[in-house]
Amino acid sequence: MPDVIDQLKLSATGLSKQFNRRKIFHELTFTVGKGEVFGITGKNGSGKSTLLRILAGVLTPNSGSVEFRVGGAAIDPEKVIEVLGYAAPYLMLYEEFTALENIRFFSEVRGLPFDTVRARDLLDRVGLPSDRRDVVHNYSSGMKQRLKLVFAILHQPPFLFLDEPTTNLDQDGIEVVYSLIEEQRRHGCVLIATNDATDITRCDRLLDVTTGEVSEAAR
């Protein structure tokens, strides 16, 4: 019997979004499966981040539907958070907390037991010293971005969403992101919203939000 995780799939059908009378995108349809890195590209303001938020259930589309399936079974929209990891530069941190205190808080929000050893391992994994005791307010933008990556992979989700994942990162941080993407490919799938040429080389297929076309990525 195949591993149930091999049967995971994200399906988007006819997604459209507009704000007031301004059309952001129209009738986007695509699927993403296990082992795939799927890039979301498009002109600035075309709706890349908006699309990721809709897929994650943070925003509601004007029309269309989104379905997550794991083990052949559809995931209840209220439980998508259990199978999804999300990292983006605009996500908020509790800046008066330390990194470990932030991880503890987000573990509790997700209903996960807080594991100090795993938290320290993940901080080391993304290149943040696990023994830092200063509050996040004192972190650089790149350090905050690395901490957001920890939140995204904390619960080992089969679906990983990354919005502009290499923003604010130095070359070492960028390599951490690419390493995580390849690791995720082995047990799940990744969706990346980006226009960065190097990020795009990591993708298997690309959705151009501006045109709605899905194409094979040149690697």
C-alpha cells in the first residue's frame, strides 16, 4: 500500500479575485502534487501573494475553489493549518519575545507540544544561534526571515508555501532556503511566489498569474 503522503494534492479551480472593481486575477486553475516545486510568478501587483493567501484560506476568492487532499481524502478547510506551513516577509513576529519564546507560542497556537530540543535544532538548521536570549526586536530583517522559516516547518507539513523566500537574506541564508526546498520535495510539495530568477530555477512548473498560463520551468 503506498504511503498516504504520496497521495497528497493541492487543486485550485477557477480562482478569481478582485478588490473593489479592480480585477487581480481571473479563472486560475492548476494542481500541485508530491515532490513538486511550483512557482507562482507575475508582474508586480499581479496577485502572487494574494493567491498564496487564498490558497492558505486567509483570503476568500470571489469565485473558484481550493482543495487539499492527503491520503486520498479531502482536508476540511478548518484543518488546513495542520497540513500547511507558510513563510512570508510580511508575517508578524512577537518582537518582545525571544526566538524560543516565539516558537513556544506558535507551537501552542498550532496545538503542538513544545519541544525545546527540536526548537533549538530548527534554529541551528536555519542558521540562528539557538542560545540567543535577546528579543526578536533586536534581530536584523534577515534573521527575522530565518525565524519565520522555522515556524513554517515546525510541524513538518506536507504543503509548504513560501512568499518571496529569499527576501532580506544573505547568500548563506539563501542556501538555507534552497536546502529546505529540496528537503521538502522529498516528503511533500512547495509553492513559491517569486520573480527572482534563481528561485525560479528551483521550480518544476510555473504559473504566470498575469496570464493564467502554467508552463514547465527551464532548469
